[in-house]
Amino acid sequence: MTIKYKNIVMDKIKESGSLTDKTLAKNLVKDGYQLSDALFNKTLLDMEIMGLVKINWLTKDTRRIEIVSSQEEEDEVEMQNKKTLEKDYENSFPESNDDI
């Protein structure tokens, strides 16, 4: 269900390029989507974590949301570090014993 909202929110942000969270919420309500504040904030947070949008605070109560236009190229050292971390993570799990 959340993926549906991510797609809807992403489409709304793409239409305008960047907008405030209040404007986005109004546009969603105008189109008939009733999201609770918690679901709205969770959707935005998930999208920011996934690197789809960038959110900045304009004022105490207003956030600016914009699409991340181009992904920065990763250099080789970062890619090697990422692979090493993934291998270390996978190796941290104990081997499964089929004999038990």
C-alpha cells in the first residue's frame, strides 16, 4: 500500500519540480487522496532515504521537497568500501547447521 503512495507523491513532485510539503498535501487532497500526517511523513522519509527526493526545512513548519535530479557518480574507493561492508555483514551471520 505504501508503494502506491510513493508513486503518487513522486508523480506530484515531478509535475512541479519542487514544492512545499503543505502544497503537496493540498494537491493530494484535491486529487482525492486522504493520507494521514503520519503516513505522509513516513512516505516522504522513505523517499528521502531511498535517495529519490531531497527535503530541506524552509521555516519551522514548512519543508521544501525536490526531486534528486542526477545521481552522483560513486568513485572506486566508495564502491570497494560498500562491497567490503556487504561482505562483512554477510559473514557476520553464523553458518547454518543442517546436522541439527
